[in-house]
Amino acid sequence: MAKTNVNEIIHIPMNNEISQQTAKFLVKNCGTLIIHNFPIGSEFGIDLSIHYTGEKFMGMKMIPPGLHFIYYSLVDKEQHSTAPRSGFFHNFTQGEILVCRWDPAAEDISTNLEDSPLIERLKSSFVNGQLDSQLGAYQFDQYQTWVSLTDYISYELLAKINPICGRIYSASSLVYKPEKDGTIIPRVDKDGLPEMIISPEATIRFQCETPKRFLYPLNATPDEITKHSMDSTFTLESILQLPAFANNEGNLLGEFQFAFISFLLGHTFEAFEYWRDILRIICCSREALSNKHELFLSFIRVVYFQLKQTNEAIFADIVENENQVFLYIRTFILNLRDSVELNINRELVKRGEKFAQSLQKDMEWNFDYEPDNELPVIVETE
């Protein structure tokens, strides 16, 4: 499966204790983000590191080449409130200097600068070392974890699914639903609320529409419908036959990772819903375990690093105190334990058991306990 091309020339430190010579090399050869007039006291984050900005803050330096997520929120100290979070993905090339400017009217970072004198002046100041004290250093001790969370998001995939506007917003950008002829007429529903949808320009362009119920073949018998409502293998195979995934199953894991980062760091609920739906489909694919072992081996590693960044309370809160994520993972683990019946690859069974043991230790999830009112396979209903 294809993964993101990680730069192999630059040696990225494993921690933040680096020599002055190494720092100079990284400043020159890694990426740099310069933000003109960013508001003081705001939240600003890159990847897994978030800070409150001081008076001198102008961006970040020593950003490893590759994909990164930059996010931010205005903070009102008087009102003790934080504005909705915004963010964007960016692939930094070796030695790239990305110059941005804070747009107070839009309350957002502008990356499309027409003021070339400003760009050249800031780049020159950086090269001459005049901005060194105003740029925060990338936190290298979290870099390997970041790579493990994003390594299936290729440059090509990012271009296809990233919103047209290039931004990830925690507060949905809503517009009135257009008529069939494209005209916009403000309307309200039966409760008097505006009929609005997420702006097409701000919508993440995931390449498959996850079904509310598992799919089944055309002309399926009642018994077959029952089978496919409990085993999502047909649904998974149908998704993998889509043009976006037919020649590269890793793209599905890439979308899975993109959705997770957009939810975890971008606070986008729509991304969580997509992530949860893909998790449900993969975890409940029982028969596929016998012939898609490479996909499932990769899935275990991907979701392992994702769950290490969260805790059970996050999922419980967002799904009304019913931890569906645990139930989906539990279904997956129990299916793997039927390895003899399903003729599952031994390495996959071994990896799955280590995964289960890790979750039992880190999140105190007990996969052996089965309440009387709980079925081993999760079936979604409307």
C-alpha cells in the first residue's frame, strides 16, 4: 500500500535536545511558517503541539518536510471564551518558507498574499536570522507519532479530498440549500428553522458515501439480507471497488486518517462521523478477514496510534454516553478470535491479540465481558 513519501535526506531528531549545529542545519533545510500580525494570546497548534501565542510570535521553524496540520483559535480572556477552531493541511517541501498574514476581517490566516514586497521582506528577514527568536521550534519528540497518524495521506489524496476552500472548520460554514435550478431562496423547515447545508466549498470531499445500513447484493434472499446486515464484508468490498480505492486500498486508510485528524485537531464533527462509519464497516467485516489480511494488518496499526491519542470519555460524550467505538473494536477482536473457523492469517491473529491486550491495559477495555443484553455483532438501524 502506498504511503506518504517522507524525506529521507534530512535526519529528524527523536527529541528536542539538539546541538546548535544541528539546529542551524534544520532551520535551513526544513520548512518554515511565518505569520504576519497573528493575534496575541491566541491558540496556535501544529500537528500534536498547541500553544498560546505571545507578543513576539510570528510562526514556526524546523518543520520536517511532509504533511502537517496547522490550526488556531482566537481567545477572549475577558469573556473567558475561545472562538471555533480553524485549520489547514500543508505539505512542506525541503527548505520551504510559507508566508501568511492574519486577516482580521475574516478572522483567519490568509495564505494567498498579493503583497509580494511583504513576502520578500519577511523571507529576507528570516534568512538573515532576524526572526529566529520570534519563531517557535517544531517539537521533534512528537514527530514519529505524527507520521504514524498521517502516513497514508498521500499528496494526491490530499488534493482530492481537502475542502475546496482549503480550510477545516470546527463550526460548519452553513449556506441556504439551493433550489434545483441553482437559485438560492431562504426557506425554513416545519420547526421554523432555516433549511441550510454545509457550504460545498467547506465540505471535506470524502470519496465514498458511507451507508447507514450495511449493503447487500441485488436480489438477495431474506437469509442473505440478514447475513449481510451482521457482516459488512459486502459493504467493504463494494467500497474498495470504487475508482478511488480499486487500485490502492491504502487510500481508504488515508481518508480514515484524514477524518481522524480533522476531528481530533480540527474539531470537525462531520469528520468524526465519517471516521466512525469507516471504523464500523472495517471492524464488522467478518468474512473479509480471511482474504484481506494486509488491509487489516495496516488497519490495526493505524487505529492503534489513533486510539492512543484519545480516551474513552471523548467517544462516550460524542455518542450520547454509548461507546460505539468500543463496541466496534470489540466486534473486530471477537471475529479475529474465530481464526480457525474463518481461516485467518496467523500474523493477523497475533497482531490482533496484541492490539486487544494494549487496549485492555491503556483504556481498560474488557473484550471478554459480554452483558446479557449485548449481541457480539453490532447492527446499525435507523
